[in-house]
Amino acid sequence: MYRGVKNVTATDQHQLVIEFEGGEVRSFDVTPLLGIGRFRELASQSVFRTARVAFDTVQWENGLDLDPEYLYERSEPLLREQTNGGLSPANL
């Protein structure tokens, strides 16, 4: 089942808190990608923090993006309490 991204928040720990279609909220760890090609640019917090939703996936201002299916498959579900009732990345 295809799940598009509805909302994203970038944390200081290179995590993405992602709300997918259907309301499921998950955490995706970007750190394993930070040593690969252009993804090294995301090591900079100022670049990483530019994450936004574009065409139902996550994209950064530098043009990098990740497939929503990849994000979903490699992310961990979050409980509502872990997101403070929304996408605020408390305790991440």
C-alpha cells in the first residue's frame, strides 16, 4: 500500500518525524545516509532543517529527496505521547 507524506519535522538529531497519509506518525533516522554522496550535505543542521513535503515525499531545499515507500519501510512507528499530540519532536 502506497503511503504519501503529509507532514514532516526535522529534529536536531538528524531524525525526521513524518506523518503519513492515514495519520500514522513515524520516525526516520537520516544518520546512516550522511556519509553517502550528496546526502553529506544534510550533515549541516541548516540544510537538514529545510526538509519539507513536496509531491507527497520529503525534499530538502538542495533538491535531495527520499521515496515515501523507502521512508515508510525504514522508519519506526511513534506513539502519540512521543510526538506531544502532534509533530513536535519532544523526546527525540
